[in-house]
Amino acid sequence: MGNQENIYRPHVDGLRAVAVSLVVLYHAFPSILPGGFIGVDIFFVISGYLITGIIDRDIRRGHFDLIGFYGRRARRIFPALLVVLLVVLILGYGWMLPDAYEQLGIDTVASAAFSANIALMLQSGYFDVESAKKPLLHLWSLGIEEQFYLFWPLALMLSARLGANLFRASLLLGLASFALSLALTSQHPVAAFYLPFTRAFELFAGAALAFGWREAREGRWHDARALAGALLIGLAVAIFDSTVLFPGWRAALPVVGTMLMLSAPGAWGCRYILSSRPMVRIGLISYPNYLWHWPLLVYFALIKTNSLTEIERGLIICLSLLLAWATYRLIELPIRFGSGQPFKTRGLIAGMAAMAVAGIIVIHWNGFEARLPPQVRAIASVRTDGAGSRVGECLLDLSQRTDYAETCVDRGKHPMVLLWGDSTAGALLPGLRRAQEMREFGVAQFTASSCVPDLNGPANCRENNARVLEIAVKMDPEIVLLHAYWGLNFDGIAGIVAALKQRTHARIVVLGPVPVWRRGLPQEAILYYLRHQELIPERSNIGVSLNWQDAAMRSRLEPVGAEFISAWDAFCDHRGCLTRIGPTAADLTSNDTVHLTAHASIVLMAAVIDKLLWGQPLSMSAEPFLR
């Protein structure tokens, strides 16, 4: 590695500051910085570059100690992580429902074992607790990094003994990982996002840079390289958002951009901006800042009745910085450096094992459900597993399966209602089944988790919607019912409606959004009980998002041939929105923020079924349906 050994590169800490700021701002203000998640990719490249350089230096000097390496990693990673895991568990005990707290126990065990990425991959889809409520969601990246360093030092030691060219080896491995990422991202996006094999190329990129580049501070093209790197990173932040398939080819932009900036320490921007004292200081606390910011955002949102304001989110970022500085100065530095390193390492390993045991205890005791009064436990027991929606058959997680079962169509029944939408559409099935006991019609269900019937959106959803459109054309049902957790733009849905009108003879009925409970209706009901010692009123406006979509959807979709039915009108009036169907906590209308319970689905279908089937007014009582 030439003369770069033992040289402190302040612009690397400045680049760390850029990476952590992108991620934190993306989580706090996703609409302002939609591509900020690529900060994690910057971290990966920096990590591969620095750690590989250290390992290579020690191997070439003949005193690389594998146990010592892992000891240093433990003293670097464990202290702040242990503190954050402990605080997250304590806060979860006070503010989380048993099911969510039990899930937090699972995530704690996975995080302590540095396998959070695998746990999140397995949890993805309908069964997953909403991501915005998972305090340890961000630790997936730490899992990938540590899994990489389980094998990479061993591979380097073996390669050095065999006399292999380490630059070529890291380059070939990186290209293989990138090829796998390209292959999996379009077909299995969740697996591609979380698996270490499809992310390793980002760390290998840093490793290849460490082996293949000879640092020359006054070398040529530094300014050009740094500018090109900054433009690539800026382009990725500007054009990517949460709907694009990632990593795949798109990850090449921040990866190459980071490599270019790392290779240009002599550039003006690296010397005077990235190496400035504020940037270096933010970079030095980037790791604890990354650990703290997401749990703070999650818990403050959980505690507050309404959505966090931009000012509140900004204050939370400031609090994260303050906690990161305190963690760095009072916990990280004293443990990483000084005497008694073997004793500290053993203590940290014991602490991480204890944290895993704490998570196992939370799981074993079902999220400590006994800590809540019986009435609250009844509310918390509302099922959230998609029961009745034919999950895995006709309500698909596209990362696991893309073909619908034969049983998704009621053969030989008419009129046929083809149900098309996301998991909220799947939640309509219990109501449709009960309606079939009163009315003669068939149901064909083609729903996919997180996939709105829209010509735009992620590639896997576009492919699914194309398949469903062809199924609809072949079936030519009497009615197509479109329903989803609708977004902000309805042009893609209008395109679906136009295609159906052109290629089928069906009536196209769009069912508008159901009430959205910002914190989840069970959480609202629990907080109400804890404050008033009684069940939440049958109707409430507390915690319900305003309905602005009905008018916008009607004006956009009716001109292209769709009939619009308001689900909001079936649940809400001037007194508020329906919270429960009966007198008990088990009668809630929603099991989270937006998915209807079976009882609520029945009530909705009772209100709209005649309008759906024959275009008649909404006049039916739900009473016969609930018997």
C-alpha cells in the first residue's frame, strides 16, 4: 500500500460525517432527502477501505493476530451498541404493546448476534411489524458489516500465504457479489437488500481501493476525482427514493463516488471541507449518532399522539448528536483505549451475551403481557396476522412468491368481483365472504403486500400488476374492485382503470381509503384506557389522519371510467370514525394503522356491497352480516 501506512486521513472522517448525515436526515425528513439511505453504502466502502488496509499492513509486517483483530472490533462496536440496546429495551417495556415488545426481543437477540439483517429479511412482508415502529431496524447494516469481517480476515491470511494477488482477489470477489446483486434485486428485492452476499461488493470496493491505489497527496486529478465522486453521490441522493429497487446497479453510484473521494485526499474539497474541524468531529461520532437517531425517532413518534412536526424531528436530531457525543467521550474512548484491554473485551462479550439473554427472556414471556391490565391485554390481542386474507395464496409477499393459487378464483359464480390491491385489499376478504352468504356473486382475489394497483412503482409491483391485468383480461369479470393504501399520485391508478376499460367489459370500482390511525388503533385504545380507565368511545377523531384523498381520487378517476365508493363515509361522520363494532376491546375496527379487522371488513362490505354489485345506494344494515 505504499506510503499511506500510518497516515491519518481527516477527509475520511469528513466523508463519514456526510454518510451519517444523509441517513439521519433521510429518516427524519424522507420527503426532503429521499435518497439519503445511500449513506449506508458510503459507510460500507469506507469500512472496507480502512479495515482492509489495517489487516493488510499487519499481515505484511508478520504480526497479524486474528483474536486481537476481533478484540479490537468488539471494543470498537460493542460499547455504544450495548448502551443503545439496553435503553431501547427499557423504553420498550414502558411504551410497547406485548406483540411489538416480543418482536423487539427477537430483534435484540438478532442484533446482539449481528444478524439483524437476516431477521429483518425473514420478517418482511405482511407479517412484519410496521418498519416505522421498529427501534432496531437500522442495525441491519451492522449485521452485514460484521458478517463480512467474520470471513474476510481469514481469506486475506490464506491468500497471503498462497501468494495470491490481493487486489485481483478482492476485485473478482467484488464483481461476483455485484453480479449476484444485479441478478437478485429485480426478482428478490428483499433478499438482495439484506443478504451479505449481495452487499459485500460495497466492502470489496473499499478493499480493492486499499490494495490497488498508491496514495500521492499531490498526485494528478485529485480535484477532478473528488468532484466526480461528489456528483455521483449527489445524483444518487437526488434521483433515488424508497420505491426504487436497491441495491442492484443503482448502488454503483454511491460506491464509485465514495471510492473516487477516498482516492483524492489532495483535492480542495477534501482538504478544506471534508477535513474541516466540524466535519471531522461529526465523523468521529458518526457511529453512536447512527445508533441513537432511529430509536429516538421511533419512540418519540410512539409517545406523541400526533405525527412529529419538522421542528420536533430537528430537535430529535440535535438530541441524537448530544447523546452520540456523550457516548463517544464517556463510553467509547475509555473502553477502546487505555489499560486492561483483555479484561474489557471479555466484559463486553459477556455484556452482549447478557443482552441476548434479555431478549430471549422478553420472547419467552410474550413481551411481558402480564405488565398490562386485562382490559389492555384484550386490546393488544387483536390479531395482526392477516387471518382470513389467504396470506401466501392470494395475498402474496412478492419477495417469497409471485404466482397466485388456483383457489384464488371462485369458479362458475357470477357476477364475478375481481379484487385487486395490496394487503389492505386482502383485509376486505372476510367482509366479501360474509356478503356472499347474503348475495350471489363470486370473488377472484389477486392481492400483493405493499403493491398498489398502479402502473408506476417498484419493478416487482409493476410486474405483478402486469400479470394481474392479463388475468383480468382473460377472465373478463363483471366487476373489478380496486383498493389499497393509496398514495399521493393517482395517475398510475388512472392508467390501470383506462387499460381495464379498454381491454375488458368490467365495471371498474375504486374503493377509497379506510381511516388511517397514525399510531395504530390498538395503541390509541390502550392509551385512552390508561388515561380514563374505560374503553375508547365508539367514535373518535383522536389520532386519525384527515381524509383528503376521496375528492382527489373521485375527480381523477371518474373521468376515465371508474366508479368511486368512499370507505371513509362508511366509517366516519361528524362524531368521528368508528373505533369498535361492539362493547369489548376485541371489537376494534383496525388491527394497526390501516388494516381492517374481520368485523370491520364485514361492516364495510355490508355498507357498500349493493353499490359494488349493482350500483345501488349504500343502504344495507350490517346487522345480518354480523350474526
